[in-house]
Amino acid sequence: MTSGTIRYWAAAKEAAGTAEESVEGETLEAVLKSVRDKRSGDDRLSRILERSSFLVDGAPVGTRAHSEVRITQGSVIEVLPPFAGG
């Protein structure tokens, strides 16, 4: 299994209760599912993940399907929730 790190920013950090954690998965979809499953009784993070943007190893995921975004050994996934302000 491929392992890496997921980093949470702003509201995602608060909902996750941590700034980062180790994760496992072959795709971004699998990683996000495991993160949600860890917090199955609390849907705050799940709601934020639905609205967030992601970077994988510094590259924006954009509109690509999460099932198509491959995670490599040591990948860093950044969760960027929508920011308020303007």
C-alpha cells in the first residue's frame, strides 16, 4: 500500500483536529475515503472535503476525477478549503 501525508489548512485543519496525518491509498479518492472513514461519526471534515481544492505533490488536482489522481510513495496531499474574504 502506498503511504503519504495529508495536510489540512484553515477550516479543514479545525475539522480534522490535526494539521497533518499519515495516510494510505493508491488514489486521491482512496485516501479521502480513508480519512472520512476514520471520522465516521463526525461529518464536519467530510462536508469540507466536498468543497475543497487539493494539491498532490504541489500540483493542483483541478477538475480531474479523484479516482484518476495517483498517489505515489511519500506523496503530500494538501487540503485547501474555500477561503472567506475578498
